[in-house]
Amino acid sequence: MTTRRDFLRLLAGTGGAALGSATGLAGPSALARSGVGSASAAEPRTILLDARRVRWELAPGRTVTAMAYNGQVPGPEIRVREGERVRVVVTNSLDEPTTIHWHGVDVPNAMDGVPGVTQKPIAPGDTFVYEFEARPAGTRWYHTHFSEHRQMDLGLSAALVIEPRTPEPIDHDREVVLVLDDWATGAGPAVPPTREGTAGGRGSLGGMMSGMRGMMGGRGMGGTMGRRAPHEPPYDTMTINGKAHPAIEPLRLRRGERVRLRLINASNEHTHVVHVAGHRLRVTHADGNPLESPVEVDAIPIAPSERYDAVLVGDRPGAWWLHCTQPGHAAAGERMLVIHDGAPATEPPPPESDASGLAFWHYGLGGGRAVLPAPTAETRRFDLTLSGGMMDSDRWTINGHVWPAIDPLRAARGELAVIRFRNMSPEAHPMHLHGQSFRVLAVNGVRHPAPLVKDTVDVEAHMGSAVVEVVAHNPGDWLLHCHKPMHMDGGMAVLVRIA
């Protein structure tokens, strides 16, 4: 068992700051939706998390053995103030190692939770202390980074909301966090794969192949073509906040109420397309980062690990479905009843399967605010070709190499790193960078005049492309990888080394 002395020695050896005594810790009851409070550098907010196996009911008749933080799926929502110092004490009560990655948070490198890169895995029965300043503000999340293909599939993920120091110019009355996930329970037929990611969610093949849509006779290979690859589990249940219909609590609206939805895709494989029948959604944030102005759409495709904030206005009295428009998802449980005050206590008609007339969100619609630091040194450029997956292979490559047999991308602090992704594979790849966000300059050859700020960019299948720029401001070794864990495990990862 790792002692505290061993832990401090490990932390010092990886360049982290020594941590103070973990006495006087907040109890587990302080974790669920912990309110914003005061803290100082001397007294960080202390949070206890315990990872263990539990029996969890997704819906009546569908109970699974899950992995959970503090006995709940998803884990407890952590809510803190921007700049607040946070200390998270993680106890591993599983029978296997684990870690936690703080997704979208600019943590010190030693706190990033990548086994073999920034820390040793937390052994069964051991405790590890993560400590960092909560920044940047926005909808973030946390999840395991050890055997993600299993541990995330079994429930080890949760929301992390960092409240801004100053109020945001968003007119809303309350917030609702919705964590979307997929499960392979064996209790029903598998839903169709969503391999083409956000493009498939909009009904196109993605990349340069989108022009062949009519010739291929479908609204996207994700829903109508291709058999399930061997590396993809047979997902048959789709959940919102750990529950599938009919176990999902309804969302009740007052007339004219404005609800800020924080949408988080914690799925390993599936893109979810969120739509509220009879209503439009006003997108305000992408991956937690604010847009210059809201963008009104009918539906929001969300790739694995992406987050979107959107305002829903209760201006259409009645009962409606909030649901995913991807084929089979609503039937597999991904639908939540939205009821206006005074509406009859009856279910609305089943969600419509035809989404062809909807206006979909995409990266080119929004303009990102200038929230990243300015570069102070030269520009470096990197070309990354994403390949693999042919003939049902589980080998996924970057420039022909598989992790860890690939040279790091190197940049000095203050430099601007421009990274161009080209996807030569038949599946979309949501590429996520640890430790800092980036600007999305272009997608599929179309340059964006006001780039979004994100930490994940979904690179479309079939010769899709994306160009992002990173201001190298957070020193350390940071993983850049596909956030479909089976793709990462198959080799699609590389280090970004910032000196």
C-alpha cells in the first residue's frame, strides 16, 4: 500500500507541489452539488471521492454492476468558484487500479490523472490527493483515465462546474446538468453505431464523402450502414443522469422560465443529438467556453467528451420530449419528459425519427470569445494524419504510429502550436487535448472567422479535417488523443510536450 510519505515523494518527483495534511475533511454529504463557497490558498475546498462497485438500476428490469463515485451514477456534481483551490481526496475501493482526469481544467501536470505519464495508478485500497486551482470557468467534468473503455463504460464519470468570478451575461432562471451515456447491458437489441460523429448526427457521411450522401442511399453511415466493429460493445441502453426512460425524472417548466442546460457527453462511443420537441435551443457555450452571442438551433450534436450549454425557454405549454434524434437512442431510453405547469399528466406522442428538417448546431455557427492567453513566441506547425479501422481492425494510428511509439509534439511556453488533423479512417475521432484549450480555426477546409474555444474537436470520418491552434501556456507532458477509448487503446494518442 502506498503511504502518504510515498505519495509525497512521488508528487515531488513529478514536479508537483507538496500537499498539506488531509485532516478535517468534508464529509461525503458535502459532495453532491456542493455549493459555491469561499476558500483560500491556505484552506482549499476539500472533497472526498470513493470509487467502488455498486448495483445500479438504469431502468425497471435493467440493473447492472456499475463503478461509481460515492455510490452514484454519474458521480456527485462538484461545483466550485473560478480560481478556488480544490483538494480532492480519492480512495480506490475497487479491486483494480484507477485514476481521475479533470477534463477541460488547466491543472498542474502532476494532477492530470494519466497513468504512466503524470502519475502511478491508484492501487486498490490506496488514496491519492489531487490539488489544483479551479480554472477556467465553465462546464467541465471528471472521469477515470485507467482502462477507460471499461471503467467509463461502467459509470466512473461526473460533472464539474466552475462558476465564473464575475456573472455571465446569460439570462436564465436556473440550471440543469444532463450527463449523457451509453451502456451495454445485454438486455435489449444494440442501437446502431454513430461512427461518423457529429456529421452522422446531421445526416451526412462527413468529410469529403458528404457529397456522396445521395449515392449511398442513407442519412449517414452511423445510422443506416455498416456492421458493428469488433471493438465496439453492443450498447443497448442510453441514459440521462444515470437513468433510462421511464426512470428519468421529468423536467418541469414554469411558463416563460429560462433553463440553462449543461449537456455533457460521457459516452465512450456514441454521438448524441439533443432536441426538445416544439422548442429551440440557444447555444451559449462550447466545451464550457462562452460564445460571443447565443446561437439558436433545433438540435445539438455532441461528440464523446464534448459539452454544450444551451438555454431552453418554456414558451410552448404542454408536454414534450427532450430526446436524442440518433436512430434507436430514444427507444433505448434517451428521452426525458418536459412538462409545462398546468399541462395534462400524459405522455406526448413518441419522439419522431425523422430529423431531416431540423436546424443542427455545427462549429461554424458560433463565434468564440478571446479567453485564451496571447502567444509570446514563434509559431510551430504539426500535421497529424489519423488512420486505422480498416477491415474491422482495432489498430488506430497518428502519422502511421501507435502510442506510445510516437515522438512528442514539442513547443516552448508562449509559443503558438498550429495542429492540422486529417482523418483518413472510416470513423470520426473526437480529439481531446489535456491541460489547455485551443481555438478551432477551420473544419473540412472552411476557415472560421471567429473560432470557437474548445478542448475537443470532432474530426469527421472519410477524409474530414480540422485545424486548431494552441497557445502553449501550461508546461508539462499533455496527452492528445481520441476520446473514444477503444481508439486511444488502439494507439491514437500522442504527447504534447510544453517546456
